[in-house]
Amino acid sequence: MTNKQKKCFVLMLLGCILIVLFQLIFRIGNQSSWQLIIIQLRLPRLIFELGTGFAIGLSALLLAATLRQPYLDGSMIGIASGSELMIALITVLFPSSLTYRVLIGTVAGILCLLLLRGSIFKYHNHVLFLVIGGFCLAMFFNALTTILTESSGWTGKSLANVTWLDVSWLFLIVSLVIASWRKNSRYLQYFALPELQTKQLGIDEAKIAMNLQLIAAALLGAVTAVLGTVFFAGVIINQLVREYTHLGIIARIPFVITFSILDVLLADTVAHFIFYPTELPTNAVLLVLLAPAFLLLLMRWSRAV
């Protein structure tokens, strides 16, 4: 890691810390219930923001690496939309089950992954089929979610109603994911090699890809259950870090996760405070913030053509 990269990483960390402090203390004033506001409202929301950033960044990197398609993430192939659809269905049919929405979202993300692996992922060597097939599935799930929630009063797509129970479930899922990650992380570097070379090394790429994709699906499903689908966010974050650091897959992980956390923190801060006490959808604000970054990437890619 060069000095410039180290400085960039430190600046991102400082940005995260400043936003966390801002969210904790802004508009508290001399309110008699300030402790309750921080402990019951702002702190669980902040912790969930950190987990959301971690999930979006890591899941995008893992899916892009294991599918060998750098311009894909879980939102573009239906994993996020499938999780959101499951939560919408639960909201309509069994609203009392929403206390377990993070767990339900995790299960839905894994089920979507298994569906994809049995169908669309078989075309991972044919980029056009993979992109079109995955995106059609995502749009289908998204359309069903819209139909189901049209008159249900569903309040997804925001972190405004995060509870300590949501945080607890997310903590449990992240803990299990980290345990699985410790067993499989050393194999991620092999996806930087050509597929033929990994076969020659005797590596079971399909099994490793499955394990890493399960991690990505579980993480993305868990946070999508609360945040809703954020199209392209993961791939934009991953590609920005890749373009400006030129680091390999393993070395890029801390940058991708930290930058993703910073983006989610900033988006939710804007969503919560810009029209306070009115809340904006956090996922929509995140898309607005990332849109200029997407244009920047397009400009850089156009110069390389």
C-alpha cells in the first residue's frame, strides 16, 4: 500500500468517525430525553448503517470476483430484489413476523442465490446472458414488490425504523459470515487468475465460489430487508476503488468496505437530517449520491476505449 493509498484510507476512516459523531449529537440540544433518543433511536440506526455499508461493499466484491464479471453486483442479478420481495410478502400476509425481517431477508437472499446458480449463473461465461437474465429477474421481483405494497402502507427503503432486534439479528448473521469468511477468504485470490490456471492448480473453483457467494447473498439479503434494493451501488463502489487504487482483490477489500460504509453513513445522514423531522428514503439518497460517481466512471472508461 502506497503512502497516497494510506492517506486516502485514513481520510475515509476520519470521514466515517465524523459522520457517526454528527449523527449522535446533532439536534440533541437540552432535550430531557436525549439519552433515550441516542440509545433507542440513533445508536441502533448507526450500528445498522455500519453493517449495511459492510454488506453492500463486501457482497459486491465477492460476487464480481467469483462470477469473474466486475460490473455486476447483487442488485443487478436479483438477490437484493428477491429479499425485498420476500419482506413485502411477509408484510402483507404476516405483519407480526416483521420483527424477524433481517433473518427473513437473509434466508431470501440465500434462496435467490440458489435459484440463480441453478439457472442464470450457468451462463457466467456468457456476459450478455448473465447480465440480461439477472437484470430481468431483478426487475420481475421489483415489479412484484411494487404491486404487493401499493396499498399496504409498507415502510421499507429507510433505516428510520431500525430496532435493537434488527441490530441483534444482523450482528448474529455477520458473526456467522465472518466465521465462514475466515475459512474461505484465502481462496479469493485465485479468482484473479484465469479459470484454466485454477483448474491446473487443482482448485475446486465451483465449491469455493459457492461458499463465497453464500456469504455475499446472506449479507445483502439481511440489509436489503430494511434498506430495500439499491441498484448499482455495490458495483459503483467496487469499481471506483478499483480504478483509483489499482489494488488486487484481497488488498482492495478494506478500501471497498470503508468507502461503502462512508457512503451509507453519508446517505442516511442526508436522508434523516436534510428535511428533519421528515425522513427521506435512504436507498434513494444513496443512489443520488452515487450517480455522479457513476458518471465519473463512465468518463474514465470512455477515455480507455
